[in-house]
Amino acid sequence: MFTIVENAAYDTVKGEEKTVGVLKFDKDLSKEFSGRNGVDAA
């Protein structure tokens, strides 16, 4: 399960297991795939 949260919300997560993942995109994928399979350009 994945979610995007603000730092303030992340700090309130209780539990031993918290993982942070950072994704880097070199392109605006919404433009590259615009109109395909229901992807909308932002």
C-alpha cells in the first residue's frame, strides 16, 4: 500500500515499522501518456 503524506502527518504515525520511499521522475509522465488508459494531463 502506498500513500503520499505531509511531514506533519507522517510524524503522527504510530508503530515500529515506517518506511519512506522517494520516487524521482525525469519526465512528466502525465504528458507522455496523456489520453491513454484514462491518464489525464495535469
